Amino acid sequence: MAARLAALPPLQLAMSKKLLNQSLAVSMAQALEAEGVAQTVSFQSRDTVEAVIAFAEKREPRFTGE
């Protein structure tokens, strides 16, 4: 399990963890707003570009945390 998590994009993993940790302490509207912000940040990252390219090339992605 640790190896699978380590292979994920670090920025997106950190944002997911933060959202999960906050989920019980915020309203649905606040959670949806935070998710929207996280998606905006994620879609602008180099790791997302790398994931799309790796998928198209049928290879494992090499995430950098950028």
C-alpha cells in the first residue's frame, strides 16, 4: 500500500489528504468550494500534464510534485 501511495503525484495526494481531514468539520458548501479550488490547482500542475502524456504513451508517469 505504501508503494502505491508513493507512486501518486505528491501535490494531488497532499490536497486529497487535506480535503479528507477537513471533511467532517466544514459544511457541504465549504467542502465543494475547497474541492473546486483543489481541482483548479491540480489541473494546472505539471504532474497532471505528465499523467495525460504518460497515459497517451501507455507508460507509467514520472511525477515531480510540480
